[in-house]
Amino acid sequence: MLRRWLGRRVLAGVLGVLPLAAMAQYPDKPIRLVVPYAPGGTTDIMARTLQEPLSRVLGQPVVIDNKAGAAGAIGTAQVARAAPDGYTLVFGNNGPSAIVPLIQADVGYDPIKDFVPVSLVSLAPLVLVTHASVPATDVKGLIDFAKSQAGSVEYATAGAGSLGHLATELFAKTAGIKLVHVPYKGQAPSTMAVIGGEVKMLLTTSSDTMAAAVTSGKLKLLGVSSAQPSPLAPGVPPIGMTLPGFAVDVWFGILAPAGTPPAIVARLNAAIREVVALPEIQKRFVGYGCVATASTPDAFAAMIAAEVPKWRSIVDAAQIRAQ
């Protein structure tokens, strides 16, 4: 009897150690990093920039898997359903990881409950530009102009439910003004619309086309959406200097399925922080219009937890739905 009891105790002890041993060996096979967009976009390019150095630091291949569709929701939902073992991750951003579930029904995941944030990868501000004909040289001047036009000032976006759409509605709400939304099919058409004078203003990520239009005087650059001045737009004041509390960042980061063991999350976080700090990564991300920025898992989780209710209030107030 005593022998059988001791045998069961030993077996239980061995089984209890096995998960710890597995985590100690992590990773021991390739890691799949899902990019929820088609190849060639900013998210995909950043993921592929991190691919080789992350593989080197982790000692296993990081395989990029593009799963596009439904504004990033399809690939993100696949990761939500994956085994929480650290071998399937998603390269997320504000869209599928915070906004899309608010404007699309039945996306198949909860952005808070179904993921463990691992680390930020980069941040970028939106830039506020107007057509050259707008009689404003700063954010206050634009607000005054909008008030004088009795709600007729039109703004472009890359589409209904895009971050630029929600951010401009937040801008209008904070400023106490009414604006008219004109959605386009992507950033490039919306940028050309404001350059051509079809609309008066645009709040979106920067691009070479936009920068050239600002330099040539076709557009006026009035502010950045980040809480602090951005190194990507030297000398351009944050919108929040005029509208206290206004702050919007485009963020990119890596998330794992809920239930992923803390030891694995910590291992991934350490690897990401090491890679993001590399000078060559910092330089290349500036070329993408982003600042390479890592974080702790807790800080990243707090950022997402704050974003969801923030954007829900804007979505509900403006009655924004996916189209």
C-alpha cells in the first residue's frame, strides 16, 4: 500500500514538472506570426523587418503568415482560437485589436478577454492637414474656421470605421464642432482628395505624398495627434496643446492567445525588447513613419484596455458601423 502511494506521489510530481520543463525549453519549434493583412502593407513590412532578428534571438524560425480579410478580423480571430502555447501570435494594431470589434458584428473574438498582450512594437502619430485654401495656420484657427462654417467643413478618411474616422470624430467632439465625413477607399485617395481641394481637412498617418504636398504649399500641416511632440514631425505641435486630453497614437504590437503561460510571455517580451532596441530596427522604422517602441506586457494591456471604451463612446455617439 505504501509503495503504491509513493508511486502515485512520484508520478504526480513528474506530471506537474512537465509543463515547467516545456516552458524552460521554449521555443523548440518555429513560431507562427499572423499578419492579419495582405503582404506589402505597413503592418506586413514591419513584421518582416522583425522576422530575422527575432528568429535569431529566439533561436527558432519566426514564420510570417498573412491572413487578410474583414479589416484584420479574420486573422486575429484565428489567433484567438489557437493553442495558448506561444507558437501562434498576431501582429496587431488599433484596428483589429481595439476598433473593429466595436463596429463589426460577430468578429469571433473579444479584444480584451481573448488575448494576452506581449509587447508594443511601434507608435506613430496621425497628422492633421488642411487644404491650402483653409484660412488657418494652427489648430485653434481651424476650430474657429469650422465654427464659422456652420457644420459644413468636410473631412476625408480612408473609410468608415477607420482610425482616422474615429480620431476626427473625437477631434470634433473635443473641440465642440460639427464636421462632414467624406469616406474614401484607402489612405491614398483620401490624401489626394484634400490635396485637390475636394475636402478641407484630413487626420491620418503621414506619407511621402502628403509630405511633398506640405513642402510645396498645397497642404498645411497644423498638428500631430500624439500626446507629446513627435520626432517624426519636428516642430509640429501636438493637437492636445490646444485641446487638452486629445491624444491618439497608431500602435502596432504582438499579442498571444489568452491563457499563454506568463513565462512564455516574458520570454517573448524580452526577445521583442532586445530586437526593437537595435539601432538598425530603429532607423528602418522611422522610414516607415513609426517610432520603434517596446513595452512591458502590463503596459501594453493597459493601453488596449483604455482604448476600447474610448473608441466605443465615439462609435456609439457617431453611430459608426462597418460598410
